[in-house]
Amino acid sequence: MRAVRGRRMNRLLMWVVYALCFAGLPALAQSRATLADAARAFDESALRSNDDSAKPMPVRKWMAPIKLAFANPSASPGLVELSRQGVKTLAVEAGIEVIDLTDADAANYVIYFDENGLRGRAGDCSANGWWNKNRVMYKGELRINPTRNRDVDRCTIHEPMHTLGFFSHPHGAQSVLSYVYKAQRSLTPLDKHLIRTLYDRRMTPGLAAAPASQLACRILGERLGSTAADIEAVCRERKGPVAGL
Ligand SMILES: [Zn+2]
């Protein structure tokens, strides 16, 4: 009786060892791939000029409160709160205070309801952001198109991402900034990691793309619970945005 039980235990132990061996390698590769994908999403969204250019850009971010006002709230009163909440949702993740103003002239962040769109592209929502010589952002602008019935809620979260310092789109990533996952209408877990990485104290405005890419990768590794070995392997050689992605 005892011997049988012992044999069963041994067999069970063998299966456990087998399972660990076979599960171990893919898990290691998977954890590194997850970190590499997140790091690439950061590079593509925050550290390149635009979707069509891998031209490296330094870190740009807000360092002071956003003073938010609406230029023409009466043009679309039903969208005022939705738009305000979009900006505030992101600002909470970034740790940036949002102060509501009624006077657009005193604000550094203005939301317009604009049914004509910019550049003659009716139906578009758009965003703009300005930074000074130290790469500190000091002004933001959203143009929300009230005629965009099908996904105006996506506009009100996608566009403020641009004004926070994510000026490009990581199309391959599970992000509200992706055009591939265009049904995404709220922040994904990855989006929150990206925002908290850009707004980590160690990420200073003006940091060049290559060191910023390595630092972002290390912060993302911490956030994702990656091992020190994975962080070293994935992050050490990063150079920033890569052409052709
Ligand atoms: Zn966009």
C-alpha cells in the first residue's frame, strides 16, 4: 500500500517536473515578448515624429496643471462632460492636475467643437500640442467633431492622448491610439502603463529618444513585473523608434 502510493507520488512528481520544463521556455519567451511589445508601443507613440517617420523625438510632457476651458460649449452642450472626462481620465493616470476654467483666454488647454474638421477633412477629430525649448508642454487643443456620431467617445479619449505627449500611433499595440484596434473606446491596461511611464519622475522632458527608449522599457518592465534578466535582455540595446514598423 505504502509502496503503491510512493510510486504514484513519484509519477505525479515526474509530471510536475515535465510540465514545468515544457511550460518554462515559452513562458520566458512570452514575458520578454510582452515587454518588447510594450516598449515598442512607447517608442512608436511618444518618441517618433509621426506615423510615416521614424525620426526620433525627445520626451515631451506636461509639468504643470492643465487649465481647461471650452471655446464654444454651447455648440454641443451634450458633449461637454464627455470631453472633459476624457482629458481628466488621462490626467489622473499622468498625475497632472486639471483646473476647470470658463475663460478660454486664460486657459492653456482649449476644447473646440468643430464640425468642419481641420484641413478640410470633415468628420475628423484632431488634437494639437505645443512644447517649449525644454520640451515641456505648455498648451493643448482638441477639436471634437460633434457630427461624428459613430465614435465620438473614441475621439474624446484618443485625441487627448496626443496632447499629453503621445503624438504618433502605435498601430500594432492594444491601445486606444491604434487605428488597427479602432473599436477601442477606453484606455487599455497598456495605455495606462504608457501614460504612467511617460509621466514617471525619471522620464525628464528633453531626454533623447535612445536613452528615453531604454528607460521607458525598464519602467515598463517594473510595471509588468518582468524579471531583472528579462529587463536587461530586452531594454539594454534599445535605440528608439525603428523605421518601417
Ligand atoms: Zn490620432
